[in-house]
Amino acid sequence: MDVSSILDGLNAAQRDAVSAPPCSTLVLAGAGSGKTRVLVHRIAWLIQVEGVSPWGILAVTFTNKAAREMRQRIEELLGFPTGGMWVGTFHGLAHRLLRAHWQEAKLPKGFQILDSDDQFRLVKRVIRDLNLDDSKWPPRQAQWFINEQKDEGRRPQHLEDGGDHWRRNMIRIYTAYQAACERAGSVDFAELLLRAQELWRDRPDVLQHYQQRFQHVLVDEFQDTNAIQYAWLRLLAGDRDNLFVVGDDDQSIYGWRGARVENIQDFPKHFPNTQLVKLEQNYRSTGNILRGANAVIANNPERLGKELWTEDGEGEPVRLYAAFNETDEARFVVDRIRAFIDEGHLRAEVAILYRTTAQSRVFEEALLQAGIPYRVYGGLRFFERAEIKDALAYLRQISNPHDDSAFERAVNQPPRGIGAKTLDAVRAHARDFNCSLWQASEDLLRGGGMTPRAAKAVQGYLDIIHEMQAATEDLPLWEAAEHVIHHSRLPEHFKKSRDGKGQDRIENLEELVNATRQFDHEPEENEVMSDLDAFLSHAALEAGDNQAQEYEDSVQLMTLHSAKGLEFPLVFLVGVEEGLFPHSMSAEDPARLEEERRLCYVGMTRAMQQLYLSHAENRRLHGKESYPLPSRFLREIPQDVIEEVRARPAIARPYSPRGGALDDAVESTGFALGQRVTHAKFGEGVILNAEGQGSSARVQVNFESVGSKWLVVAYANLQCL
Ligand code: ATP
Ligand code: MG
């Protein structure tokens, strides 16, 4: 393979970055300018031209999906597999490191990962154990506090309360929580990063090994690294100039989770030989989309400042739809998607982006009704579903009986008659003797500290776990999973459930066995982790990824946050309303408002050809009804870029619509809005909307039989009633 194919399809600035002699590099550029592309080509260049082994490269990206795509694209460029290369998320890589060095990191061999929900439950328990009132000390806040400290690299002993009562209790909770994690051998997400950083800080021998191994370190989405991640990278780099980072300050959207955009500004200070690369040409979006996005982000002060341009034409206008309410919004979006698919496009070319996960439900329902396959990213994901977590809790218990979160979850699921009082006694004993719940149960049973009935029930649970341990010891992973699920009696329990979801849950449990069957565990050097433990970690870390589904052609639904780095020909950015976007929690605080604006910029720049923005005049969300104003971000988009899809008289519209287009369209179709019509196949309905002129004029009719449909007037043969 020749060198030129690595440089083909790159502009001059991109080529310079890809082919520069090894040195610290910061690529600072706006959305869609090819940063990720440069990073991928750089890796191929290092391997192909500089002769670096894939084994000597570490690349960090933001999601597991991005990591898979990255590896795939490098392999396509090179034409051979790149196993041995470390590509992944910070969490994934930290976990990989800790798996190989559990002893040096002072972790038990089969340490388990607590996901955010497990962490929440544990924090809650700790608060109760401290005899604090959890209405005054909300677990959510304490969880937040703990993660914030960890993200900044602070252990409880580093913290001082400064005489502050609130802080004193938060530190107490953090301390007790950490002790509980140590006892159970579990590690939360923030802990993965902190441990990995401490491992390198405290064990120069381990660090040196990795410094020798990783000749090149590359980081995508650098603007969203937090303090501990950056500290980890700096340790690895040492005084070598081998970091290649790409980012965009305008897309920093994780400040609320401790990400520090300052890392970009500081980078050239920490690595004085840094070559700075700027890319200004956008290859993703049409002129109109880009102009809209540029105008929105221009309202943020203190940007590093860069303007994007495109060689592409203006393209179609950015379309704006003012919906009556959230159902109308969903119906509109689904109609457009249907029309798009009918034109021969793939479903996967479409994304619906929203600010909060709760918004997805209405769209899911509309898509289901329309029979259009879809996939939700970042919602309640496979490994986070209750029944899956129940089954995983059993697997975790057999792997490590002292895993308290697993104990809490499995001990009475399915119910086996262990009362709240009995469990309280077990918890109290665990607290008093600083031992695990499992240990406490054994102690109490041995010491006769339970009523005969309670003792029988608790003993029953311990016996089940012992039996599972013995029976699965020599089984391959999937058979072990099957055995455990069967003997947990969860399927029988769900079969009896009356919530109508029993069958779904049973199928999900079957799918879990499938997942273990497909699970491919590639052990690291020095690694001793069993297949089961590796699978459990995988379940916690890759919760969002059900890879099998990824191959089905489906409409993509996700939050704006999870859309980072991705692109789609057709994008719907929905719920663009005050209170929702910008979110009510951020509107008052200038710094947070700017982050919301960056989020808007991220959302708009995901679109390649068509971008629709929508807001509802009446919205029911979380069971509450509101009449939100259109978002201020809409006002920041130049009027001549926008086309209103429907110029209905809107309530309190602070920007002046361009108007005209719809009136013309209505006139040219010969129908009036609200007119009743009849159609040979669909029966009676009402004209809701119209667009286009002459032979391409179309009307939207809400039929009583089939709901709303867009029809080409010239073919529909509609009769007025
Ligand atoms: P984001 O900030 O959203 O992550 P990015 O800067 O990483 O964006 P890429 O995703 O790498 O941008 O590139 C955007 C699109 O432009 C991709 O489809 C990519 O393949 C294409 N692209 C980038 N550079 C070129 C080029 N020189 N010629 C043609 N297409 C390009
Ligand atoms: Mg990118």
C-alpha cells in the first residue's frame, strides 16, 4: 500500500497535521472540519510510514461506538487488522489497565464496576447507615459531590469542611461510601479513572512500562477531558512530545461533569513544542446549516474564535416547525421521515436529537405506530434494564459474595420471604462489624440472631448462591449464565407478573445468555480475570451498546450529548423551547447558558443536508403541562436561513417569521387549512398543512382512519366536502 492513499482526500492543512514528524500536536477546529478524520489518518500514517507497531499506539475517543468505527477505518486504510492497539474511552482504557494491574492498584482480583444506578443505591444506603435523614441529605446530591471530588482527584482525606455543616456531612458520606466500596471490592466510574491515575502516579515501574509501550497517544474530543483524565494523559506522556489531541472549544458540553475546556488553552503551556493546527473548511454541512450554527455560537463571549466555511452550496433552508403540542411535533417529524424514506433513503440517515431523555417516548410511540424501526441511544439501555440487572446481580454474587450491591438486589428478588426487619438487622450487623452483608448474614445465622423463619429464608438464599457457584465453576460462560438465570427462578417470577411486561423480560433474559455467548474476551498480558468477571465489567461499561442492533437500518434517537462527533444527512432537533433548551436549570447562570448554546451548536452541526428545528406551543412532560416560548437560540439564527414550515398564528412569538411561503403554497394547492376533504382510500380528513407549488404541491391531511399523511395534490384526487 502506498503512502498517497493515506493522504488522499485530505486538504493541505489536514495533510500537514497527518504527516508531521512526531511531535505534540493540537488540532483546534470547528465542527465537521475533519478532526476525527485527521486523527484516524494520523494513526494509519504512524503505522504505515513511521513504522510504529499498532501495539505502541493508544487512542482515546468518547464513545464505544466511535472507538469501533475508528479501528475499522484504520484497518480499511491499512488493509490489515490492528489488534493490540488500545482504542477506547477513558473509562474503558482505565478499566483495561486496572484489570491487568489489580494488585498494584490494590484492588481485589474480581473487582466489579458499579454503574450510576448501583452507585446511587449504595450512596443511599450509606446515608441511612450514618443515621442521616435522606430528605435533608439527598443521595443524588451526595453522589454528585462524590463524583465531583473524584473527577478532581480528591480523596476524602484531602477535603476540609471549613466549618461548613453541609460540607462536613458530605465528606462523611464520601468517606463511608468509599469504605463500603473497598469492602465490597467495587469501583464506580469516576473511581476507574482516579485509580488508574493513582496507579501511574504511585508506581513508576508500571508507568514506565506503559511509557515504553505507547510511543504515540491520540485523543479525540479533547475539549471534554476532565482534570483526572488530563492528569492521566500527562503522566503517560511524561516529557516526551507524543500527544496528538484534537478538539473544539465550541463543543465543550460536559462542563457540568467536570470537563475542563481550559485543558485546550493549557496544552501548549504544558507541551511547549506543540504544533498548532487549525482547520477551517467544513465538509459536513450545507451553507445554510453552517451559517445558522455559526450565528448561534457567535453569541458566546470568550471563544477561541474560528469561523467555518464550506465549498458546498447553500443547500436547503433550515426548516422550523411550530407544533401545537408534543404529539403534533412527533407526528410532523415522523411524517417527514416517512417521506424521506419513500424517496429511497436509509432510515439510519435520520436522527432525532433532544435535550432530555424523557422526550424520546413520544417519538418512539409515533415511530412504532408508523412501523418505522428506530434505535434509542443512551436511554434505558439493555444492561440497565431491571431484569438484566437482577440476573447480573446473581452472577456478581457468585463471583464475589461480598459484593453488597449485588446482595441487596438479589437477596429478595424473586421474593423469598425475607422481611425488611431481617434485612435491617443484617445491615446493622454489617455496619457494626464493618463487614459485608454476606458475612453479616453468615454471622447472624451462626450466632442464632434470627427468628427460625427468617433464618430459613436467608439460609435459602445463601444456599442458592453456593449451589450456583459449585455448579458453574467449570462451565463455559454462557452455560453458567443459563444455569444461573434458570436457578434464580427469575423467569418464573416474571412469568407471573401482571404488568404486561413479563414476556419481554423473559426474552431479555434469553438475550442476556446470547450476549454471553457472543462475548469475546481478549485477555491482557498479566491478566487473570475470569470470563465471568470480564463479562460483568463489559456489561457495566458498555451498557449502551447492543451491537447486534447497530446493523439494522433504523432511525437514530439520542440526546444532544450523545450525538457528539456523529453526522446524519437529516437531523431533527426537537423541543427547541425556553425551559427545555436552554434547560431551565441553566438559563439563569451565564456559564451554563453558554454551555447550552454550545450544545445547540453541536446539535445543528450534526446535520449534513437537512436540518429541522421544532418547538411546541403546549407541552406535557414529566406529567406537567406548560406553554413554553420558542428558544432564544432560534432568534439567534439569521432569518434568511430559516423557512417556517407552517405559519400558523403562534402564541407569543418573539422573532418575526419570514412568512409568505405557506400562504402561497396553500393558495396554489387550491385547499384551505382546516378544510375537510375525502380520499378514495383513506376516507375523510382535515387539511393540516401545505407546501410546494404546481406539480410538486403537497398537502398534509389528518385522516380519521390512518392519521396524518402528506399527499401530492396532483395524484391524490382529494374531494372537498
Ligand atoms: P466534529 O467536531 O463534529 O467531531 P470533525 O471535525 O471530527 O467533526 P469529521 O467527522 O472528521 O469532523 O469530518 C466531517 C465530515 O467531513 C466527515 O464525513 C469526513 O469524512 C468529511 N471530511 C473531512 N475532511 C475531508 C476532506 N478533506 N475531503 C472530503 N471530506 C472530508
Ligand atoms: Mg470528530
